[in-house]
Amino acid sequence: MFSFFLLTGILIISLFFFLLGYNRAKNLINLNQKNLHSLTHYYGIFCSLSALLPTLGVFFIFTICDDLVFAELVKEYIPNEVINSKDYNFTIVLAQINNSVEGLIFGTPPQWITNAAEIWKSWVIKSNILTMIVCAITILTSGFLSYKKIHSEFRSRNAVEKIVMTILAVSSVIAILTTIAIIFSVVFESIRFFALIPYDEFLFGTVWNPQFEGAERAGSGQEGLSQYGAIPLFAGTFLISIIALCVSVPIGLFSAIYLSEYASSKERAFFKPLLEVLAGIPTVVYGFFAALTVAPFLRSSGSMLGLDIASESALAAGLVMGIMIIPFISSLSDDVINAVPQSLRDAGYGLGSTKNETVMKIVLPAALPGVVASIILAVSRAVGETMIVVMAAGLAANLTANPLEAVTTVTSQIVTILVGDQEFESAKTLSAFALALTLIIITLGMNFYALHVVKKYREQYE
Amino acid sequence: MNSKKNDLKSLELTVGDVFSKNARLKARNVNVFYGENKAIDNVTIDIGNKEVISFIGPSGCGKSTFLRCFNRMNDTIDSCVIQGEISIDDENIYDKKIDVVPLRARIGMVFQKPNPFPKSIYDNVAYGPRIHGLSENKEHLDNIVEESLKRAGLWQEVSDRLSSPGTGLSGGQQQRLCIARAIAVSPEVILMDEPCSALDPIATAKIEELIHELGNEYSIVIVTHSMQQAARVSKRTAYFHLGKLIEVGKTKEIFTRPKHNQTEAYISGKIG
């Protein structure tokens, strides 16, 4: 609540600085009877931005850091006998204190926790006052300094340009840092996993049978022993992706060709958005379409042919996933096919090719890199897809190439491992991160390769 | 073929001799519409056998549109409607029975911007013979490619790198490659739509020389912005203005003694 009021205050004051800068520029014009370097509102924007941005920076540093500082300080208030006791865990103690601060009290906590919470509360008030004062000082000094800068020679338009550029650069840095942070969080947990399970067993083992440690301890003989061979999972992912591609590549590519080469502009305007609606359907919906409609249909039609199709099969999941990624392929391919210059088509027609010959021998080869890239992007989409496989492909880690059996994929295993209660120390939980890391590496590799393919052949017809 | 009366009607509009003794292509009272817009207005003209004729006129006068009527390239534009009659060797090309694909093989086209396919030089030239099945075997195809490149004056420059991409050539070489590609299907007529407008003077000179030589074997219709080019390469010249064919005549006469005052205004640089 405090933060909200403080932020509002900061925004109001920076608006106020906008007016100040604006008026000063107006007055300068009146005084000197000549035009300034920039339009007057640029002086206002300059003033308000240079007051606002440093203050926001200070504000965020203070809000993020105070909890960390308190956590260090509160250690002094933990009695020695607690620290020396056998199952002392600072994180848990800290959580107890925090709960007490927020008024979440279960039973009667020890006296020292209540005391620490009281002290914590007083720190919060002090830090809030401190934050407010520092923010006020920052906003007033930086605003005043920028206000002072405004005189008839000052080029505020260029200064605003620089500030805007900085904002843009910072935004992109934040996006990149987040990606890196995600990867690192996965990497660190994976390292913990590989400390428990050797990586060659993980990468090359052919049996996936994770068990909780409890089950392992209680387990009788081999049954309870965990095995972390990821090959069945990746094989399942691979199998389902292949089925999905068999569906989506022909349909997506052919519909892209139809839309860009054969359809009249009216048909195109009607069909293209319809096709793209497919991309907007949540994957959960595809999931129950696969599990409730496609899988039973496959099962009953399979039994008519004398085939035994499991009620959860790779085929059902792959077919529906293929439908899901059609729009990725068709939309991207349509774009690259449209980007093939009309002059190449004219040349083909001028030599007496039919439309089909022109498309197959001239347009598609010219658009091929883009088409390949769209397929690779679709593959990485298929590999990362979760909901459909969780719902339709089953969870049995069978190492099989038979699409009629139940298989499981990397993503659906991650979901089943991380859903529900877990011990974070166990290899089973950590294995999810190792799987995620492998998956990230594979999809990143494919995306890089797709970009590389596009870049390599881009100049060909330009 | 319409009646003599219709021919006379267009004679009233066009100055000079629109007819040719041994005509290959005949256009009679051709109108072209883009939607509501009339782009070509009642044009009648003959194009003789092994004759180089140039179409000149200010931008937007319809000369390119008219050129594209001869191989029905305008079919690809939805809103385009063509009236009148165009015939090759007295066969109406807009007849419903005519198959447009072999027609375009008989009437080749070279475009304004060099547009080689993103394939090798060899495949560029071999494209036409391949789709029309003109070669019996690989050797024959090699011969066709070599012969076409030689006629287009490109053989010496590219004979050692036939498998490198056609798009890697210079602008002038690319345009000669496009000409080689067009003559590889042995057309009877070659239409050229401002073939030199994207080229530098030296490359232009080479193409012009080439047109001169090809004029001994093919009928060539060339649309050009440059009056000097028309004067250099063609024996006959047709002047278009606002969709109308104003004057046709021997190139020499058009440029020295134009009969129509609009032609004179254009030649002397007053319009255009």
C-alpha cells in the first residue's frame, strides 16, 4: 500500500516538473522574442523524465533491498540455542518471522519470534520513511537540476531522444536478462540433479522409472529402485512430433500455396483469418478434443480393422498436435511465398509454364528457406507442447516406435513430476529440471538453426 | 478478322501505315480496361515477320499494357478485360480454344527488370526446354543451352561457370541471361518491356546490339522510354499517347518528319 502511494506521489511530482519545464521554455520564448532549439513540450518532457527515471531507480533498489537487509539483521535476534540446535534452518525461521509480521500466527510461537517480528515491523516503518525521504530528495534535486539546464541554447529535443533510447535499451536488456535468468535457474537445479544421477545414465538410459525416496526406502527389491533414463521420453517426444509434422507440413504448406497463389483476394481475406483462429485455440481445448473425440474414434475404427489401439495413443496426440501447428506453418509459409517477387512468376508465365509449374519449380524453390524455417519453428513448438500430450498420449514411458501405443513426452513428465507434493531434495523432483534443460537446449538449437537457414539463403532473390 | 470497315475506323485515328505486308501478329480494334479504366483505346496494328518495332510514348500511355496483350500476360490481372482481336499467323489468341501455355512459348517475353530465377545459369536457360519437353536427352539440352547463351552473347562470359547462380551475374549479364532463357524455347516473337531501363549505358549498348542481331531471326516488339534507343534498334516505330495509337511509321520518318502534331511534340520534348 505504501509503495503504491509513494509511486503515485512520484508520478504526480514528475508531472508537475513537466509543467515547470514547459512554462520555463514558454517564458524564455517571450523573453528573448525568438524560437528555442526545440518545441516547448520537449522541455517539459525532458524535465519530467529526468526527474522521474532516477527516482524510480532509487525506489526499486530500496524496495528490493530492504527485505534482504532485514533478513541479515534479524539473525541477531535468533537465540543461540535455536541456531545451535540440530534441525535449524534459517529459511524456515525467516518464514516463521515473516508470517508473524503479516499476522499469520499458528498456535503460540516462541517469545523470541514474536519479539523479532515486532522489531521487523519497526524496521519496515523506518525503511519506508527512509525510502520516502530519499525518493523525495532524488526527485527534487534531479528535477531541479534539469530545470536549471533549460536555457535558450539547450537542445532538449536531442536530450529527450537520448533518454528514450536509454529506456528502449533497458527494456531489451530486461527481456534478455530474464531469459538468461530462466536458463540459469534451470541449470543450477540440473547440476544438483546430476550430482545425484550420473549424466550418462540420464542421457543414455532406456528406462524411465522415477520414485520418491520414501518409496525407494520402503520399496521391496528392484521394484522400488528409481531409474532415470531419458531416452524413452525423448523417443516419445520425437514420435509424436513426427506424427504431428506428417499432418501439419502437407496441410499447412498446401493451404499456404492455395492461399497465396490460387485464392482470389476475397477468398484469401476470408480463409486466412479462419486458419489463424486455429492458433488462438488454447492447447487445453485441443487436449480434450484429442482425449475425448479423436482417441475414442481411433480406438473404435482400429478395432474394426482388427488393430489394438490404446485409448491413450501417440497417434491421437500427434494428429491433434499436427492440427494445432498447421497455422504456424501455413501462416509463415504464406508470408515467405508472398515475398517471392512477382517478377519471378511473370518470368515463369512468360516462358509458358502453367500455374502449377510456376509454383513448384520457381516459387517454392525460391521460398524454400523460409518454408524450412517455418517447419523448424513448428517442430520446436511441437516438441515443447505439453497439454495435448498430457491429456492424450498417456504417461507410460514406453520405449516404442509404434504410434498405436501409449507413450510419454519430456514435457508431460515434467508436469507430472512437479504437480502435487514434492520433496525438493529428491532426484525425482530435480529430474524435471534436467529434462527441462535438455529440452531448452534442443529447442534453442532448432530455433538458431532455423534463423541460420533463413539468413543463409535470404539474398538469393534480392 | 473483322470487316474492312472496322479497319478503316481505326485508320481515322492512327496516322501512318498500321498494316504490314507479311504480318505475323495482327491486332484489330483492341480495347483494354482495368476495371472502369480504359487503358487502351481501339488500337489496330500489324507486326511483320522478322521486324523490330518499337513502342514509344510518355509514361502511362499504355504501351506496356498493349505489349502484354500479345502473350496474354494480362490474364494474371483479375480486373483486366480485353476486347477486340489479336492473332498470330491468323489464329486468334483470345479464342476460347487457344491454350495459353504453348502460346507463351511461341511469344517470348523479356521484362523491365532482369528477373533470373534463383537457380544456376544452366538451369535458368534449361527451364523452358525442360517444361516443354524440347530436348531428347541431356546432350541435346546442353546444346540448346549453349546455343541460346551464344545467341544472347553471354556464352563467352559464363561458359566456365554454368552452375553458379544466375542472380550472381551483373545487371546487364542477367538481362542477357533472361534473353537467352526466352530464346531457348525457340519463340517466333520476342516481346521486350523496357529491357534496358535498369541497366547502365555499356550494358544497354550490348543489349541493343543483341536486339539488332536477333532481329534477323525473330519478330521483336520493344517498348522503350528512350527515343534514341528506338531510333537505334527498330525499323518501325509506333507512338502511343493516353491509350491511343497516334502514329506508326518507319523509324526514320517518325523521328525526322512526324505527321501528327502530338508525335512531333513528343519527339521534340514538349510532352512526355
